[in-house]
Amino acid sequence: MSWQAVVLTLFPDMFPGPLGSSLAGRALKDGIWSMQAHDLREHGLGRHRTVDDTPFGGGAGMVMRPDVLDTAIEAVTAEVVLPVVYLTPRGRRLEQSDARRFAAGPGIVLLCGRYEGVDERVLEARQVEQLSIGDYVLSGGEPAALVLLDACVRLLPGVMGSDDSATEESFSDGLLEYPHYTKPAEWQGRPVPPILLSGHHASIAAWRRTQSEDATRNRRPDLWAAHTSRSSSIPFQQQ
Ligand code: SAM
């Protein structure tokens, strides 16, 4: 049984989009995961298939109706139990641990908002998890759904070439990854750090660890604080 990505959207043509190429695209063709993008308008009301209405309390823009969204969610979850996620700037920030959690399950249903967003009651009634991909506002949830799906699909068994790719990269241990270098050994007067040419695997691992810690401490104090509070054996705590 392949991992199921189900998307509820007003723009089903946007899927699989970039996920139809490269590693994710090959995995899609190989049946490691499957994708269904459902048009929310199929559940719209009346001759115009209306999915939105004006906000109670006034204000600009339109809001997606709870009854329409509820029918759409019911249609895709009636026979299969999948977590339902609404992409929204009001949600908790998406993290690698979320991608790992969803990738370990049977799949996911993603609700993509448009306009001002969706009526709060359907999120409560359906216990929909709300996730944001960052502190900025997109015009719709579709690019956010693609981001979340990419993060999940690459973790599915058989998608990435080497299992080490996922265990060593940024966030796998709460730190940013170390910097990478390839040939030529010197480029535009910039040599590769000599340790990487030494062949001493333990020294290289130690250097990379220090680079990871430095990058995390300098660029992402929030991650560094979480990392040091989790670990009691971090040398930097003694500085
Ligand atoms: N009025 C909303 C607000 O201020 O929070 C923004 C609505 S936005 C124009 C339309 C849709 O784009 C949202 O319903 C959501 O699905 C999606 N969206 C926008 N920014 C997002 C983000 N940072 N993360 C996830 N989804 C986002």
C-alpha cells in the first residue's frame, strides 16, 4: 500500500507540480506514494459551485464555508483514516519532526485555503491540525502543501538513495548541517578546509560536528537553545 497524499484545493492542476519530477516524481511513478488532488468546487453550492461567503463581523475578503469543506473532508476520509492538516499562517510552524511523523503513517489529507482562509468551526469539528510553513502570507495553501509533501515523501523508504542522507542532514539531531565542499580542492583562491582532505574520519566527524554547532548557535539561537536544553553534554554550555 503506497503512502497517500490527498489534497483538497481549488486548484487541483497545481499537483503534483514539482513533485512530479526528480526523486519524488520517480517514487510517484514507482508507486511508493500516490497523489489525489480533489477540486473543492465539486462540493460547492448551487449553480456556481460556491465555496466561500462574506465574513461575519465584516471586513475584507471572503471565507471558505464550513459545510462545503466538511463535505469535502468527509468524502476523502470516509473509507480511509488519515490525519487532516490545514496549511495556514496561524498554525504551528512545520518542523522536520512533523514530516517524520506523517511519513511514518499511512499518508495525509491537506486542506489548502484561499481568500481570507476557512471558517474556524470546521477545523474544530474535524479536529484538523494547523501548520504554517513560515511567518509570511502566501496567496493560497497549495505551495505550502507541496512543501509539506516534499518534506514527507523524501523520507519514505526507498525514495532517497542513501539512508544516511536523512540521518545526517539539518534538523536530524536538532542542529543545522555542516558545510559541504566538492572538487576542485581550490577554487578562485579558496581552498577546501584541509581537514576534509586528511582522510582521518574521526577528525572529520569532529570538525563537522563543531561546524554544525557553530552554525546553529550563530544562525539559529532558537534551535541552539532547544538543543542545549535537551543535552547535558554540550561543551558550549561551559563557555
Ligand atoms: N487571512 C489569512 C491570515 O492573515 O492568516 C491569510 C490567508 S492567505 C491569503 C490564503 C491561504 O493561503 C490560507 O488560508 C492558507 O491556506 C495559505 N497560506 C498562506 N500563508 C501560509 C503559510 N505561511 N503557511 C501555510 N499556509 C499558508
